[in-house]
Amino acid sequence: MQQFDYTVIGGGPGGYVSAIRAAQLGFKVAVIEKRPTLGGTCVNVGCIPSKALLDSSEKYHAASHEFADHGINVGSVKIDVKKMMERKVSVVKELTDGLDFLIKKNKITVFRGTGTIQKASQEKVEIKVSGEKEETLESKYCIIATGSAPIAIPGMEIDEKQIITSDTAIALEKVPESMTIIGGGVIGLELGSVWNRLGTKVTIVEMLPDILMTLDGQMRSVARRTLQKQGLDFLFEHKVTEAKAGKKGVDIKVQDKNGEEKKINSEILLVSVGRNPYTDSLGAENVGVKINDRGRVEVDPHTLQTSVPNIYAIGDVIEGPMLAHKAEEEGVMVAENLAGKSGHVNYDTVPWVVYTWPEIAWVGKGEEQLKKEGIEYRTGKFLFRPNGRAKAMGQGDGQIKILADKRTDTVLGVAIVGPNGSELLAEAVIAMEFGASSEDIARTFHAHPTLSEVMKEAALDVDKRSLHS
Ligand code: NAI
């Protein structure tokens, strides 16, 4: 039986990053992964392929609608979906090949197959790998990083042809005429944007009164209006009650909050109503790893230790936002703590990004949350429209909003709807990590002309002294 110090079940961003950090710290490390490639949902069928398609569809949209403004005449623009998908596949392949290189470089052993915890004692955990061959390994520590899987709606059969999950929505062979999306969350908005730009009529059915309910309410309105302007249709406070796939597309029944029904017919129905933690075949019950009533592995929030001493869990399978970077930080923390270092995750600064265009990005709290917690705050806002760089780019939609503590001026939350919002957000995350005040941001050099000047102006506006409004 092979012996390891540190075995990770699941080779997604949480798992492989944790494995690399553990190897750097001198542990003998194994990763068990049932997919043929490392990278998990994110690299294989999530974040990365969807970003490849977002980028392709943005370019298509720009060529169709924006190039002429720059004096570039390209005639009629056509989309070659096959080529676009091939590019996406090669982007993913380059990254998964890169992961294989990193794993080898760090002398990590990869087992291909499903990992099931069999036994656990104070000294070691026994894990069975069921793959092409079956083998059992022993490890001092076991890290559960098994991620999540899409939630299915009871009674709605997903055939991955007409009624699909995001796995198929990133691999369609042609541009559908129409697509109804159940769920106005991150996947619905991103993949809805991709196909909308390519010409699909997209309708998003969301049971809540708005998109992205954890984002600041006013910024949510800015984001929603921008997306509606692009042609995305929303049915808020509606639920899909029935969907039947047939020769003439999918017949969908939706119901509003008063019980009123209407029918929609759509070529494709995408179900993106969230994800469930994935603990199938994990063997949690064999050793007494507790799973809560939401299906998440229970952990001590400071150490991420499960109810069994040598077993830890990270990422989507435990409480918290299902985000790759949250899983990565947790993976690093667990490895560092087990090596006697002081690993730490600051959950107050988890960044959120929705890769629509303009991008929607935020960190920290919104106004509603601050009011609920009785925290007094000041607000600073600035639009992208007057910013020189945004004007030169022809990308004036959106704004940045900063919320700072009324008494101490500490930054409590930053929300961005705007071009390159995902990259601009990094400044806000660092500011919050360092406990910066809005005055700190306002007095920091921001190169001219850059989009980041909108952040500086928003910070100045907290004190009502923005210079360009
Ligand atoms: P989500 O949790 O972001 O959104 C699901 C939405 O569906 C919610 O707004 C919810 O109110 C709505 N909903 C649920 N049941 C419904 C029903 N029966 N009818 C109508 N609406 C309903 O989940 P999503 O978009 O599926 O994404 C899954 C996970 O993947 C999320 O946790 C997300 O954080 C992560 N992800 C992150 C990305 C990013 O960071 N850019 C990109 C894609 C996914």
C-alpha cells in the first residue's frame, strides 16, 4: 500500500493548489481525480471555457457593432461556431497540460479514479481509488476537495440536447434561435451574454425579484439595465413549472408569484439554478465525516477540519461561495497550517466577478447589508463615461461605487459595473485586505489615462471632492 503525508481527493483549483502548496512545504503528496484531466469544473467545463467563449463573442460583437466607429470596415461578419469551440478546447488543453507540468514539477502522484475514504484513525486515513485499476493508499492527512455539481430541478429531465446544463451550453454546435435560461445567477448571465451576442434570443427566468441579490442594490440596477439594453430579457419572480422537449423545441410553462401561468417555446432550455456540493462515493459515512442538512461537509470554520481529526475539506463542498479563488485560498491555508505555519483566509474580502460586458465585480458589503448591520457609511460614486480611457475605448457604460465607514473611513465595500471590472477590482481587494480608507485610495497615484482613475474619483467622491464631475 502506497503511503503519503497529504492526499487530496479532487484535482480542481482547490485541490491541485492545496497539493502544490503542501508539496512546497515538504509533504509527500497525492491527488485523486476521476476526470482524465486536472483542473476540475473550473478549468474543464466552467470558468475557463466560458471565458474563452465570452472573449470570442465579445470580439464578434465588436466586429459587428463597434469596428465601424473606429473606421474599420469588415463587411458582413460571420461566426464560425465550430472554430470558436475548437479555440475554446485548445485554451482548456493548454491549461490542463500546464497543470500536468506543475504536478510533475512538484513531484505529486496523481491517481486516476474515484477516491473513497475507507478508514480513519489518529495516525492515518485509508483511501480506496476506483479507476482503471483499483488500489488503496494510506495518508496522514486527507483533504476533501470534491467540488460541486449542477442542481437539477425535480421532474425536469436534462437530456443535454435541448434541456441542458452549462456543460452543454459551452459546447453547442450552432447558434440557437432562442434560449430560455432558468436562473439569473452567474452562469445564466455569463452564458446568456455569450449566446445573446451571437444572435440568440435569450430569456432569463429568475424566481427572485432581481439578479445577483448579494450585490449592492443600486449597482444591481445599473448592471441589470445595461444587460437589458443589450437585449437580454428577464422574467423576475417567475418559476418554471414544466418543460417538455419535443420536435419543435422546448415547451416551457412559467408561473409568476401570483400563480399566473404563461407558456414559452424555446429551442434550448438552460438550467442554471446553482450547484450542490459533491460528496457521492466519498465514503464520508464510513468514517463519520459529518455532512450538514445542505449537503455540505461540516468543518471548523477556522481550521477547515472535519468531524474526523485528520480529514479536512475545502472549496465548494463546504460552506461559503462556490468560487475557485475561495477554494484555492482554503487549500493553501490547510496545507500551511498542517505544516505548522499560520495559514489564514480573510472571508471579508472574497471578490466576486460576473464576466458579462461590462463586467460586474464587487467585494465586501453593499448598502443593504450595511444598513441591516447598523453600520453608518459614506458613499462615493463615479461613472466611466467621463473617464478619458473609457472614452477612447468607446466603453462608457457603468460606474464604481465605494462604501466607507462614516467614522473611520475604512473601505467596507466596492462595486464595479464597467469595462475590465474584474481587473480593476484587485485594487479594491488589496485596499480592503490592508484595511485602507477611501482617503488612502484617493491619495494614491493612478496612472493617467487609465480606467483605474474611476476608482480614485469614486474614492474622492466619498468626501465629495471628485475632480472630474
Ligand atoms: P447561482 O447560485 O449563481 O444562481 C442561481 C440562480 O437561480 C439564483 O439567482 C436563484 O435565485 C435562481 N433560481 C434557483 N432556482 C430557481 C428556479 N426554480 N426558477 C428560477 N430561478 C431559480 O448559480 P449558477 O449560476 O448556476 O452558478 C453555479 C455556481 O457556479 C455559483 O455558485 C457560482 O458562484 C459559480 N460560478 C461562478 C462564476 C464566476 O465566478 N464568474 C461563473 C460561473 C459559475
